[in-house]
Amino acid sequence: MPAQSASVDGAGLLARAQLPTRTDKVWHIELAPLTRMEAWKVAPLRDGDAVAMVGFTFAGEKGEPILRVEYLMVGAQTYGLRSSPA
């Protein structure tokens, strides 16, 4: 996991990650603010890009189907979106 300016237990987050149990067909994905995306040098996404993400939804999966992305994987690159790069 990439080093971030905030203390993040990336290995622990990945070890506890699990798929959501809710069955919504459409999810809203919240990425980091543009300034943080630029600090990580995340290139604009294009059709066909291989993208994966690890993030959080509301406690107990209640509320809207929203995923707050903590780690964004684009191709072979991983970005930690909780804070700026270290």
C-alpha cells in the first residue's frame, strides 16, 4: 500500500475487506477531492480502464448505496485516497 500523510493501516483494511451484502444494481462512488487526486497524480479514467477499489459504506450498510473509496487501483497502480502522498 502506498505511504500516505495520515496514519492508515492499509494491510489491516485489506485484511478486513469484504463484499457488500446489499443487492443494489447502481452504487455512487465517492473519490477524494480533486486536489488530492492531483497530488496522487491519478490520470483521468477512460472507457476500458481496469479499475478496482476498496472503501467504506454506511454502518450496517444502511442508507444510500454509496462507497467512499479508500484505495483506488487503476491498472497496476494503487492510490491511497484518505490523505495526500507521504
